[in-house]
Amino acid sequence: MKSELRFRLATALLGGGLFFPMIVGAVDVEISPVLGYRFGGQFTDDTTGEDVDVKEAATYGLAVDVEYSPGRMVEVFYSRQSTEIEDVSPALDIDVEYFQIGGVSEYSQPNYTPYLVGTLGATRFSPDGNLDSETRFSLTFGGGVKWFLNEHWAIKAEGRAFITIFDSDTEVFCVSSGGATCLFRASGSLVWQVEANAGVTFRF
């Protein structure tokens, strides 16, 4: 229940962050669907005490950027990775989703536009089966470059780090019904992932 409440709150905050700049008068809006590949993420097996890894896997996502002054944007970002936790038998399928809002600083050049990005929001870990999902506070930071083909279309490439915050040694992915039984613990207070992605940008 708490996990679902956190998820709904994060979604509401992201939606409000997107529409507020539009109300006060945005300059331009960019929509960027992206495909990528994400690495990292580690937990500790609650039975063996051994570290287990989130398997690297493809991702897909969407960034919506609203320009409120030249070279400055508010970004709403969503990304999803369908993967598994390795080093356990059988492997545990899991979806990792990021719901983020933050800012972008652009540094326009004659033929390309490099940028830096930083966001805050929530991570949702959703394991298969009857295990509870986990929604935690997270942040991202990174940078990339856009090459504009014309006034409205661009190609973009980006690298981004994802940090999800847990209480140290927290039990996760539990079976609540019939008494709480948990499979893993957070290895530390931070779970790191790194992603490279690319996509197209439509500006209007």
C-alpha cells in the first residue's frame, strides 16, 4: 500500500511539473522517444548473503522538455528496463522504472547542442510473481548532445547515471501475504545504474 501511494504521488508531481511551465508561458517544447542500454544495480541475497546483480538490458523511455528561457528547460523523464536478477536460481524477472523531473542546461554551438541534465523523482522495482514492488526516491544526472536536422527535428545521444536511495540493509521484494518473507536486501544505501541512450527529438 505504501509503495503504491509513493508511486501515485510521484506520478502526480511529475505531471504538475510538466504543466506548470506551460501555464506561465513556455518558449518551446521538445518530445524525445529514446532507446538505450542500462548497466548496474546490485542487491544482497537474504539467504546466502551473496551479492546478486541486475542484468544489463535494453531500455526505452520518453523525455519531454519545456523551455522556459533560452537554453534552460524543465524535463519530465520516464524510462523502463525489463530485466532479471542474476546469480539466483531460478533468475527473478523484474521491471525497473524511473519517473523523474528536473532541469536541462543547453550550450548551443553552430552545428550541435551539448547539454547537461539533472532530475529527481522515484524508482519503481516490480518483480514477477507475488512479490511486493518497491518504490524509492531517486535522482539522475548526465549529459548528451543534439544534432538538429532542421528547425523541428534532431538526433540525440545521451549518457545518464541513476541513483536510487534505500535505507542501508533494507529488506526488499517481500511476500506480504501469509507473513512477510523477503528475498533480498539493499547492498548499501545507494543502488547505481548507468545508461547510454539515443533517439529523435521533435521540437515545436
